Amino acid sequence: MAQSDIQIAQQARMLRITDLARDRLGIDDEHLVPYGHHKAKIALPYIDSLKDRPEGKLILVTAISPTPAGEGKTTTTVGLGDALNLIGKKAVIALREPSLGPVFGMKGGAAGGGHAQVVPMEDINLHFTGDFSAIALANNLLAAAIDNHVHHGNALDIDVRRITWKRVMDMNDRALRDITVGLGGPGNGYPRQDGFDIVVASEVMAILCLASSLADLKTRLGRIVVAHTRSRQPVRAADLKVHGAMTVLLKDALAPNLVQTLENNPAILHGGPFANIAHGCNSVLATRTALKLADYVVTEAGFGADLGAEKFVDIKCRISGLRPAVAVVVATVRALKFHGGVELPDLNRENLTALEAGLANLQRHVHNVTQQYGLPCVVGINHFGADTEAEHALLRDKIGARGVPVVTARHWAEGGRGAVDLAQEVVQLADLPSRFRFVYEDTLSLWDKMRAVAQDIYGAADISAPADVRLRIQQLQDEGYGHYPVCVAKTQYSFSTDPKQRGAPSGHTVNVREVRLAAGAEFVVMVCGDIMTMPGLPKVPSSERIDLDEQGQVVGLS
């Protein structure tokens, strides 16, 4: 019987993190803040000392639209990083941290899989170094400060009907989406409607991942708009004099986390906004640090190339100045057959007709990466045991005819050596001249930016919005936020807003049902379709499998 991910991870022979940092990255012990023997934070003063070093080449790993069949984007990121080191390149991977919500919900762990994982796997998936807890505390300190200010006289004249800042927790809990706070009499404040988002949807998470320093972090936190006054003037965190205390809570969390792969290669994990409800990228500070320490940095963007990669390009790259050299689009034969109409029980059977039908999804993602983002691209097929040679030949023929290489990788089963061909292709592509570009220009209006993403990336005919949402978008435009990029919150399962539409639907209308200003993160969130910023647990959550055995080891985490 094949070993589970956690069984493989628990057998790993890890190096002490101080030894790995010194021997592989040249970081002395004094520049690390260890959290035990196998994880550490890289001190911010050391990161600042790297600013004059040249940067390596950035490789962006993205994927087709996710399916229940699995794609393995993180697994491919880890396997590719290991393979690059195996062929003699100095490579570091830069990933997001997992959220406890999906770990105990539907998705399970997010540290890679098989023989392409980052470790210590249990620590990474369960609390890690406490970054998400710090983000939740900072977010909720601000929420408490708002209600406290209103309770003690409301000198800022906050309109309690126009408080937009929500509380957060790092768990899926649909019962907290819409709640009432302040019940129980005058001593408990003023009753009002409120709600919770998951931590990864918090603007504080986005700010942490986009901040360049502690000073920048504090400035961005101060700019958060939390409410409006009765005269419709914005109220910011700085007005409540709480952004300094929030920065104190986040000062350790801002430092990136260093761990390792199963093959003892360095990995930097930091931040974790979801791409379906936030901007979906690890921190700028982590990515930039990795680029100063290595010749190649492999990073990922959440979900498919229509969500994570678009936001990586239009938000993270626009704000930070980062520029990827090449993109890897991850797909599996199983997932493409699912997009071609095959249901889960039948995915292990060869079906060339369904595979060809499902190719429409991959082809659109490849088109977006090469034509809309201007990046050289390779398709990495994450190999599954039931795949047939005829299926892989079909992929090579159909995608190869478009001038894009297709490489089968077996890193899940073989680790880095299973992705050597992919690594060699990536190195060649990374030397090509860059044609990188954004999907839209800063000068477009917020509405036209949203339309550009919907039409050029999702294949939509147009966008729509209720009258009050159109009015709010125009208000944000008039208030001086029109130069911000847009961050689309929508289902990850389809190019449309209907998660049941597989393949590559086109001609649909994307409805914007809500708009949120993230003034500290410097983007405007467009909430589309039925997407929720506080997910719920599935009927059979992953938490039912997770346990401790008689020896005290974690089991059921995958």
C-alpha cells in the first residue's frame, strides 16, 4: 500500500534549520530566530542588508481551473525546486502558508504531496510560527477599537450603519458570516449587524503580504478604511490611533519563515491570502528575500491562472516591481478529463475524447499566460499512475502545436529526479527575452479594469452590477481610488461565476454583487457570484480524519 503524505513526511531526515541556512544560503545563526530545530524566521535587519545584491530569476507556477481530481500545483512547485537544485542550480522555493480553515475543511494540508513536500509537514499545516494568529489578533484589535470608540462617546461621529470592518478567525464557520454584536444592554455597546471573514480574506493579511518593511506595514495599516461618519467621511485605523499597536502585534509575523523540502533544499513560506477571495500570493518580502539568496526562485499563485496568476501579475507585480521570467501551467490528465465531462469514479479510465474536450480549459489558461501576461510558458503534466501514454501523447500534440512545450513530471513519486526534464525546460525558457505586461493600465477606471479581466481573462461578454454597487464603484473612482488594481473574488472552479461550468465557458456575464475598498493593501475587491469570504465546512470535513495515534503522532493529515 502506498504511503500517505504525512507518513512520507514523518520519515524525513531533516537538517537543523541553522545548518541548512548556513550551508545552503550563507545565513549565519545570528540572523535567524529559530522556532525549534527545523523552522526559523529570517531576521528583518538581515533581509534589509541584502538590498544591494542582484536578484535571481523568478519562476511562477500556476495551473488550470482546479477540480476534485486534483492538480498538484504546490507539489509541482516543490518538485521543480528540488529538480533545479539537482541539476546544479541554486534554487529556493517561496510558498504561502496553509490556513487552518481548509486543513480541517475540504482541502486538507497544503505542503505539497508524495515525495515533493516541505517539512515539518504537521507544523506547517497546524499553527506553524503563529503568523495567522498574529494577523487575526491585529484585525480583531481594530474591530474592538471601533466598537470601543463608539461606546465611549463616538468623537469621530462614526455611523454604526456604515462600519465595514469585520472580525476574522482562521477556521471555516458559516454561522459567523452575519451576526449581531452589542446585545445585552448599554454596558455591551451599541447593537449592530456584523460578521466574520476567514483570516486569509482579511485586509491585514493582504497588507502583510505586500508590505516592504515595518515602516511600510504601519503606514498601510493606518490607511485602512473601517467605516464612514454620518457626513460620509472615511474613518481610518490611524484615526482610531490603533495602527501602531497593530504593527506591534505583527512585527514578528512580518519576518519570512525558513523551512526545507524532503530533499533538504531551502523553502521560504510566508503569508497566505486565498486567490478566490483575496490576491492569492505569498509575501513580497519572502519572494524578494529568496531572489537575493538564489539564482532561481520557484513561487506559486493560488488556484488557476485566471485568479492567482492574474493577481500575481496585476497586483503583486504592479505594487512590488517583481517580474517573473517564465510560467509553469500545471495540469493532470485526470483533471482535464473532468473538465471534459467525466465524473470522478471514471477518471482512471482512458478517455481520449473527454481529454480533448477538457483541453479547452488548459488552452485558455496557456493563452492567458502567453498572450495576456506575456510570459514564456511550459505545461507541466503532473503524472498519475492511471495515466496512459496515449493520453500524454495527445496533450503533447495538441498543446505543442501551439508552440508551448509539454513536459510530464513524476515528482510526486520520485521527488526532484522526477522533475528534471521540467527543470531543464524552465531554465531554457527563463533565458528568453521578457514580454511581461499587465492585463490593464492604471489609467483605466475601476469598472473598465473589471471588464478587462472578465473579457480578456475569463472569456466573458461583459460585466454587470446592481445599481447600488455601480454607484459605490463610481464613488471610489471619484474619491481617488481609481488608479488601484482590482482584486476579483469569485469561484475558482470555473472561468464563469458558476462553479458547475467546466471547461472554458465564454460569452457569459460576470455580475459584481459587492465592492470593498482595501486602501491599506491598495486594491479594490470586486465580489462576484456567490463566493463567500467566510467558507463553510463540507458535509464530511477533513477534521473527521485528523487525530493523534497512541504514540502521539498526528495521523489523517494529507
